[in-house]
Amino acid sequence: MKLSTRTYPLGPIQTNCYIVSNSEKQCLIFDPGEEGERLIGEIKANQLKPVAIFLTHTHFDHIGAVNEVRDAFNIPVYVHEKEVDWLADPMKNGSGKYAELPNYVVNAPKEEHIIRQEQVFNIADFTFKAVFTPGHSPGSISYIFEEDGFAIVGDTLFEGSIGRTDLIAGSMPVLLKSIHDKLLTLAEDTIIYPGHGNYTTPAAEMEMNPFLNGF
């Protein structure tokens, strides 16, 4: 089934939210980081039917509109087990460090879904794999749509760069291992959709990314 991917750079840091939809207009929402009213309006304008929210990680700029979007469509949120408590902790999710920004306090009710292991998801007509790519944060997840030729990777890998590792529980060696083992092993023409900026491919990053010269 051919999927459509819409990209919405949101909020003061222009964090990419991705809406992946199928021919039945069902959709998955990845990282609704800000501008909840805008996202809800776009979803309704395109007559999409949200199924779930998936988070690549829980830094504030990726979770700011989770509550608003979740409540608007009554859909569950999926998050890595290592970052469940980050959702409601401004010091862990980073919002507490920015006085000019609101503290994004997001709660994950018990009935919502905690991702405890790498797994294949079959939700509605979507099939994709959640793989763990820690380093930028301890619970970073990349979502691989192998049959459709793309991956949503959060702040793990960027066009010409990689995720920062100076935040809580970040690790450069762990991040580089994640990129090497989980992302650079994908088909070279896989579209890599990052948390910020333009999309890229494993082939482009292996050739041009200065942080990956050692691989």
C-alpha cells in the first residue's frame, strides 16, 4: 500500500512532525511538537482519520502538542519505557531550561502504550518496525517503514549532522553505534526523515556526513 508522508515544521525550533496516511485516509502522527490547533486543522482539512501518536523521544520540542492532539481525536500515544517519566518532568524533557517557553507537561495515562522492546507494529493498514536508537536520549526510537522505503528517526541523524549528546543521558559513542547499526544498514536509498531540517538517505550520509567518516 502506498503511503503519503506530510511534514510540518512546528514551534520555535521548527521540529518536524510527520503525518503518515494511507489510501483509506487513516493516519499516524509522529512527534506533534507544537501548534496543536494547526495540526488538528490540517488533519481535519485533509479528512484524515488519526489512529495513534508515536514519539521518537520526549524532548519538549517533540511533545508540546501531544495532549491537545491526543484529546482531539481520542487516540493513544506510544513512547519508549525509558522516557515515560520524561513526559511530565520539565527538567528531563528540557522545557524547564527555557524561561521564555512554556513547560510542556504531558502525561501518559496507563491505558496508553509503552514500547519495551523492538517490534513490528501492524496498526490499521500500517506495517513498520520500531528500533531503538539511543544516544541523543536514552529512549530514542526510529520507526522503519521498510516496504515503503522511509524511516522517521527523530534527532538521531540529520542531513550532514547527528543529534546532540550533551543533554540528559546523551552519549556520543552510543549515538554513533545506533546510527551505524540501525540506520546506515538500511537500503542506501531509504528516505531518512529527521526531527529537524531536510530529509536525507543513508547513502548521502555515508558519503558526506563529517561525523560518520569513521564508518
